[in-house]
Amino acid sequence: MATGRRTQQDRDDITVEIGYALLSACFAGGVVFAAIAGPAAVWDLSPAVDKALLIAGVSVGGVLAVLRVIHVLWRFGERRS
């Protein structure tokens, strides 16, 4: 990436890429959360299993969302240089 001043187009590109990274991360994290914690909402499971599925869903979904943001922005940075 150049060390000079950024043009308006560069700033717009970065803004769009950050928005895409956040939206795709929320979607991916939500899908994974629903896949893991969904059975707790559908079936009558024990409270311990319900809690374990919810914790696992939040953990895995959150980690996936963070990794998705990092991956998208990392690729964007490599493409620009």
C-alpha cells in the first residue's frame, strides 16, 4: 500500500470492504450458531445440554466471525499491494 495520501476512491473501497467483512462475518457466525445451538431450541433436552449447546454455539460462531473479518481484510490488503 502506498504511503501517500489516499484518494476518495481508496477510502470508499476500504469502507465497502470493511462493511462486506462485517456483514459476511455476522451471517457466517449466525449460521454456525444456529446449526450448533438450534437443537436446543427444537428438542426438549436436559438443561445441561441446552446450556452446553448455547455456549458452544456462541463460542464457535464468535470465533468464526472474527476469523472471517481477518481473512477478508487480509486478502483485501494483499490485493491492493
